[in-house]
Amino acid sequence: MAPLTVLSTRKKAQTRLTRESEIFTTIIKAIQEKKGENIVSLDLRQIPEAVADFFVICEANSNTQVRAIADFVAHEVELKVGEAPYKHEGFTAQQWILVDYVNIVVHIFQPETRKFYNLEEMWSDADRMDHNDD
């Protein structure tokens, strides 16, 4: 899998986002609505080598749910914010779908794949926030 190499080929946008930004809250709500689990965001703004301002990471228990979350995030962001993804990867295998909005990159994993890539550990310098609605 090479989604992270995709990220290294583009420049981070100059507009800085926060967790209160409309696109950020729309992404979180869309994931919650489709029952994504273990939702976290990593604030990468203080990490110079970071390719985005935020990573939003969640998991789903089947290929179908991974795809449904990715599709719904793209639909809701387009509808509410008017922004289409810059790029997306992983729709073939559906173990890990990455939806890239340049400043925010959404990672939707199946649990085993998330554990294997362990992005939270890889970016452990980032400020982490949980977004589970229970």
C-alpha cells in the first residue's frame, strides 16, 4: 500500500485550519453518522515535516463500511463545504481508504490494517483528540 507516498507529492495548502473549521467538523460528523469507530484526530500543525494540518483516523469493521464512510465523507464535505477531495486512494482493496483534502487527510481503516500501520504512533508528537460520540 502506498497512500502515504501520495501525500508526499503535493504541497500543504497555506490556509491553516482548526478543529472548529467547517470542513473538520463535517468530516467528524459524517464518520460518526456512518458509525465509524475509534475516531481520533492528530493535530500536525506544529510538526514541520507534516504533509497536512490534521489527520482524522477511524476504523470500520468491513470493506463495505470502510467504503460507505469514505463515500459519505466525500458527499457531506462536497454538499456542506463545496470541496471535492484532492485525491483518494484505497478504493480497490478497501482495507484502508485515504481521502485527501490537502489540509486534512482522512484515513479509514479496517482494525487489523490500522494496527499494522499505527499512524498514531508514527505521529506521536501530534496533539491527539478522541471524537467518539458516546
